[in-house]
Amino acid sequence: MNTQISTDPLDVIIVGAVPTGLSAALLLGRSHKQVLVIDSGKPRNAVSHAANGFFFRDGIAP
């Protein structure tokens, strides 16, 4: 976890490190954008038996 404090302006703030949020952060970071991802660290799908609807995670435990 990066706890460094910066005064540089951010281009994007993403709330929730779900697969789409992380994918967006990765793409924006590769485009040299300043990105901040905010997440509680507690998966909301922890009680799920499987993750469905994601091409790369279909049927796999979250």
C-alpha cells in the first residue's frame, strides 16, 4: 500500500477496486494519467460461491 502524500493534481479517482475499476486504472496509468484507486479492502462478494459474468473468472470463487 502506497501511503505517500502528493500535492500533484489527479486526473481520475476510481472508487472500488472491482475488476472494471482496476482495468480502468491500469489503462489510464499506461496512458500516463494520475490515478487514485480507493477501496475498503473488504470484498462485498465474499459470501458468493462463484463469480459469474466475467469472461476470465466465470465459475471461479471470488
